Amino acid sequence: MSSTICALATPPGAGGIAVVRVSGPEAYAVVGEIFTPRNPAKRVAEAKGYTAMLGHYYLRGEEMDETIALFFRAPHSYTGEDVIELSVHGGNAMAQGLLEALYLAGAAPAGPGEFTRRALENGRMSLTQAEAVMEIISAEGRQGGSAGKVRFGRRAGTAHCGHPGRFANAGCPPDRLDRLPGGGCAGGIAGRADRHTERAEEHAGPADCRVRGRGGFAPRGGLCAAGPPQCGQKHPAEPAGRV
């Protein structure tokens, strides 16, 4: 059985709020030890998924800060486990105090990327999507963030050229493209083209349909759709950007 883990989900330091995520089989029991709802009729153990409670968290019996708890029941959560996200006032004092309270209640510190690793292990996302999460998080501009968003919406092993007159993904019959919203193929990637892909298409005809964002070709290697015969198919031997 996996342990119950917790970690700060927002950047450390001064800010409006700080969010701490708790995930694991004992998430509700752990949070129930340190969080008291404002409404005395409410109980953490009885909270349904996709609901919220307002209350306070306690550290060694002392009331610390007003807290909003968001509840997610397995398997309908990011990790596929029971998950609770606790929001307190931003800054190191309240966030670190909340983490300390959770540790004392039995939660373990999460390792780097452990929430996403658990989501992968529990079938909540593919390996491609797990990589895309890190791409989105590490992006410093909208181009990188948009590229990561497209990768997150894809199934592993497919590429989307986005051109409405071409295959939406490898193996999708062209006569099915006009039957689905946005020209997509059922069972493949989403049919709706993202805005940055649409902008690229304005400058790319059928003979120049490529995986790219507003600032150029896709930044990650391994996928490249080039030219009518290969448009939307996987080319492992040709890195992105060499078309």
C-alpha cells in the first residue's frame, strides 16, 4: 500500500495563497486530524468528492490559519487516490506550519514529481502526458506552455498536424474527419485544433503542414510531420525542427 504524501503545490514565498496537496489512502484521516470545519455539522471523513469546506488548521492544538479544503475521491483525482488540497494565506509561515501539522498527523513529504508519478502508475495519464506536465510547469513563455498543453491532450505515439484537409492523426480515414467537431478522429487525439496551431496553419498550406507553435517548430524531438504523404504521422528518426 502506498503512503500518504503531502507537498506545497504553489511556489514558496510571499503570495496571496499557498496550496498544499495531500494524496494517499489515509488523506482524509490525516487532514481530519489537523483541520476543523467552521460548520460543526461537517466532517472531513464524510466529505464527498468535488466539494469544499471552510475551516481552520491546527498545529499542536493551536489554531493557525483560516483554510479552504477541496476534496477529491479516488479514482477521480489527479493521482487516482484520495486527494485533498488545502489553501491557506500565502507566505512561508502558514504554509510551513501546515506542512508540519500534516507530518505530525502521519503524512510523508512527497518526493520530486511523486504526484505525477502516482498519476502515471494509477492510469490517470500516459507517459507522454506526464512529460507534458513537466513541460508546462517549466515553460517560461506562452509558446512552451501551449506546446505542453497540446502534448498533454494527445495519446502516446500520435502527432497532430492540425490541417483540416489532412489526417488529424495517423490511421484516421479522411471521410470521417467531417463527422467530428473540429475535424478530429474518434479514438485519437482531440479534434479541436488549439489556437496556436490554427495560427500556424494560416501560414502553412497542405504541402507545409508541420507541428509547430507561433514561435517555430515544436521544441521537443521525436515527432515531425512534414509534407502531404507523412502529414500527422510519427517520424522517430527525424527530430523536430529539421523539415
